[in-house]
Amino acid sequence: MKPKLILATLLASASLLAARADGEAWLWPVVGAEAGDGIIYKPQTYIDKQLNFADLFIAAPLDAEVVAPVDGKVTSTGIGYMESMTSSRGGSVDFDKDFDQSVKEFVEECGPRYKAKYVNHTIGLRTDDGRTVYIGGIKLARPFKTGETVSRGEKLGTVRYSYEAIEEPSIKISVSTPRGTVSDPMSPFGIESSFIPPEELKPVKELTAEQARDDINVLVDAFIDCYPSLDDLLPREELEAWRRKETEAITGTVAIADFMAIMDRGCALLHDSHVAYWPETTLTVPEYWDINIGRIGDGIKVWLANTGFEQYLNRTVTAVDGIPADSVLRHTARYVSGYDARVEDYAKFMQFARLNDLYLGNFPRAAADRSYTVTFDDGETLKVNSHIYKGEKVKFTPSLGKFSTVNRYNGRNFELKMLDDSTAYIGLATFQLDQVETERIRDFIIEHHHTPHLIFDVRNNGGGHDEVTKKLLSYCTDKPYAAVKGYGKVCRRGNFESFGNSRNYTAEMDDIFGEEYKAEEGRDGLYARGEASRILPDSAAHYSGKLYVLTNELSSSASTLFPAMVMRSHRGLIIGRETRTAYHYMTALKFADICLPNSRVTWRIPLVKCVFDETESPRVPYGRGVVPDIYVPLTYEEVAFTDGDAILNRALKAIADGEYLGENPFAEIDAAPTKSAPAWIWWVAGIVAIIAAATAIRKKITVVGPQPAVTACERR
């Protein structure tokens, strides 16, 4: 027996033994069949000359009953079409329409190459151990809510057709690990498995000069090829100048850490909160300093201190290594990334949270041992030493636990409570809510419909689902929201050469956006415009009291759209700091994961420029985020939490003082005839996750212990 075959057999046997040892085998999903019956394709076999790496295809009679193989919580339902082993098209299920009508509309929207026979439903179930089993090729038996619990043996649907390369009726089983990677779909059923886990690639530690230059060129060419907001953010000449500078500076072997520094500089060129990148392996070495300095206001202060250095807290720093504080801030601002357009507060916050890193990584005269010397406003100097964290006990002052966990709820997605007899509070940590969670928020609003004040907190919220955003908006108003004029833009319909390096698209795909995108005379790219209905009050939950929305510099994507619509409709008071995502537009919706061939660094490049509102006014300067009505500047006291939650306290003061909306700055604009935003504009709220994706790799503040929840360039 060949070594690889022996290894595969051992792995399969080990998986089978593990499945039996862990507990009861999963129930075979096709009613009336025994475990293993009907398997037509299993992992490591070929379907139409395409490798089936990790899926299990089971043939069964048309309309045979399909049941849940294990207890689980519904994570998703969808309608879709499997085009190949690596590509599919899909969307959400409209349970108000019957299956045949949904299939007909799906085919009409996607085009004649799609055969109605192979359009099917998929459902995902998350098990108690964190795995998720996906069952496709079915017609769902009933409307399923995400978040509801389904019991082992409960009917899910009936057999349809799973894949256009398989002519007989069949279902498809896929399983993912809690981390989202592929898992064995066979051993959980107690049957011998052919699944072979993907081999772990040896991490790239260095690149040749040629390899490094090649990867830089692949990256720049990809942005030119498929990124529709490039010309809004960066002149082509400047991008090409950066390409020349970086490639010409490479003279020999490049360590992967040095190559990542090049990636950092490249990301900082583009002010886009949805541009993301991540290395194949984590490179950060745990590090801490005697003190941390950061931007507070227009200056630099000490905001964190190790034991023995507490006397320096809140001291003003006038120079770092002899460089004036204002020069340090001006220079490091060039290397802050991960925010949209001309947004200000996120960049300032990153200079607060990561100034040690930004300074030491980008000033050529910074010490090799990553120490630095500060000068205080009274002339005193202090050498600040860097330390590699090796597991020792390190105590910092102040404790940042309360500051870093604002609007965080120990694994829960939201908090519902009454702050006092007249003020209800909804703290929303994410818009990635399932239907059960969304209904709980609706019921809370219904219960407190007559409460005079409602605080809706979206601070430190990275975004989420479009339907959740629309529903929550509809719960918070008794009048229709403003009609806004927007559009979508893409570079072209398909055939992107850069997708030759994509993990999720292929260069041969000729239409990935749909027929709604059309050319417009005198303009580059393709545009989607159209009429759509406005967001209306929900029939049951339509809060009519005073609404206060709390935002900060980490409110992005959907948590920018939510306060944007509230502000644009003059529905409530925005309190806090400017959002991370721009008000007028974001580039999002669809993303190409471009893997650089040599370093294996993956960049997530957004493909659709989504314009929320073309209206420009002094209230919403172009390129800025949602700027609050009541601005609460970041202070040392807020970080130290000396007086509690500063932004929430300011909202409560506004309520106590009777502060609320003044004149509507958009009244004159709204009086003129306008068109509604196209319905697809709300799909952008489903990003995420950028936006909160489970695979996100975040570069944290390099301190040990409690840390503010910040990211740098959304490395995913």
C-alpha cells in the first residue's frame, strides 16, 4: 500500500473512531434509508472532472423526506444554484412565495443558463459542539427562522436536485468546524470516511526579491482591475508611484515580517473601511511597554502604565525621541488605515490606541530595540522600554476592562433593559442577528412603546445583515424614513483578469453582478439605479418617542447606515463620535479574495461602490462619516472610566435637560421631488463582517491585559 493511501486510511479510521467515541452517530438524513445508502460522490472523488474535496452527495427519490441529522440551531436558509464545485449563486428565501414561484424568479433574474431543475434550498444547522452541517438540494418543508432550534429527526424538507452535473435527485451534505474550515461529512454518521483534512502549508518565512515584486504587482493590478472606488481615493499616478517605490527598494531576500510592513503601507494608501487583508499565519510577537502614549485631542498623553510607572498617567508628552508631538501625529497619520474617505475620528482613535506601534514602525530613526524617549510638558524625560511578553504577570493602570467592553455582553449580541422609568436601552453589539434575536428586540420595543426615551447603542459595532438593519429601523419609527437617492457602481460585469488569483471567483466568470448594472454615457464603469419603496414603520413595533443613537469611531458598515438613516430622516439625536464608515458611500457588497501567489497574503477587495445618498449639505460633508449632533471627544477620563460611560452619560444628560432635535437640515432638500434609493443599497449592511467574520485576524494594541476593542486595517 502506498504511503499516502496508508495515511488516508489511518485518518479515516481515526475520524470514525472519534465520531463513535464522542457520542451517538448522526441520523441519516434521508428517511427510509440506512446510513451510507445512496452515496454517489464522497470526498476525494471527481464529479465531471472536478475534484470534490469535502462534500457528500446522496441520491434519493424525488420528494423523499429529509430530516435533521442532529439537534442544532438554524444558522441560515437560502435558495441557490451550484454552478461548479467552487462556485454557486444564491440568495435569501422568501417564505411568502411558494417554491416554484421562487425558482421561476431566481432563473429569470440570473439568466437562461440556469436550469430551474437545479435550483434548490439549503439549510445550515449549528450543533452543540460548534460544528455546522449544511444540507442542500432540498425543498424546505416550512419557513425556518434563523436562531430557532431544530431537533434530531425533525423534517427539514424533501429531496430535489443538488448540482447541475448530477442528473438524479440528490442532496449535498457539508460540514464545517467551529473555525469555519471544512470538516468530515461522513464520520459523524458512523460510516467509513474518505475525507482527508487539508494539509497545513509550511508558513512562508521569506521571499526572494522577484517573488516580493511579483506579489506587489499582483496586488496593484487587482485594485486597478476590479476596485470601483480607486479613482475616488487615490490618483493612478500615486498608486503607480507607490508600486515603483516599493519594488525598486527591494534588493534581496525579504523576510515575511518586512513584506507585511509593505502591505501595511499599501493598505494605508486606500481609505476604505472594507478593504481587508491577512497573512497566512499570525506574525505578531506579544509586546508591551512601560507606558503607552496616544493621541488625545490634538496632543499626546500617557494613557496606560505598567506597575511602577503610574505617576506618568495623563501626563502631556511634547516630544518623542526629540521629535515634536505634532510632527509625530502628522507623520503617523499617513500610516493609519481601515477607515473610509475623509473620516477623522477613527484615524485619531488609532493614533490613540496604537501610537507606540505607529511611531516605532514608521519613523526610520526609531530604536531597533523598540524603546523610545518621551519629553513631558515640564521638561522631564523618560526612556520607555519595550518588553516581549513571556507569560509573566503584568498589571496595567488604568484597568481598561470597562472601557473596552462598552456595548459588549459576554458572548450575547445585545442588551435590553430599562435605565430608569422613562428611558429604555438597546445595546447592539452587532447587526448579525438571527430572526429569533431580532424578534426579541421587536418585542422589547412593543413592550416599551410608550416609554418616552429610547437609547439605541451601536458603538463598537462592526455591522451585519441588511434585513436586520431594515427591520430595526422599522421598529424605531412611526413615520416613513426619508427617501434617499443613491446608486451602485462596478468596474464591469465580469471577466476580471485579477480573479486568476482569487479564492472565491474565477477569471472566466462573465457576469457576477446582474443585469441591473448598465453603462452610462460619459462615465466609466456600470451603474445600478432604480425606484424602491421607503422603509416604513413596522405594523406592530413602531416606536414614536424620542430616539437617541450612540455611535463611536468603531461603528462601521450597518452601524453607520442605521444612524445615517436616522439622521437623514430627522428621526433622532446622534450622540458620540463620528462613525468609521462614510455617510455618502462605502465600497462593499461583494468581495474578491485575492491571494498573492508567493507570500500567500490574502486581500479582500470590495467590488461594488454603494452610494447611500448623493445629497451634500453642511450637515453631512462629503467623505465624512455620520457626525453626531452632540459630539463627545475622547478623553483620558473616558478611557480610565473615572466617571463611568462618558457617551452614555452625555445621552442621559441630554434627556434630563430636554435636549432634542432642532430644525431639520434636510427639510428643503426633502421638499423637492426625488427618487428612492434602489433596494439593493441595503444589501451592504450584510457585510461583515468584514465585517465581524469569524476568520478575522485583528492586530490589537500591543499591551498585555485588558485592551480597547480596536483593529488595524481589518486584517481578516
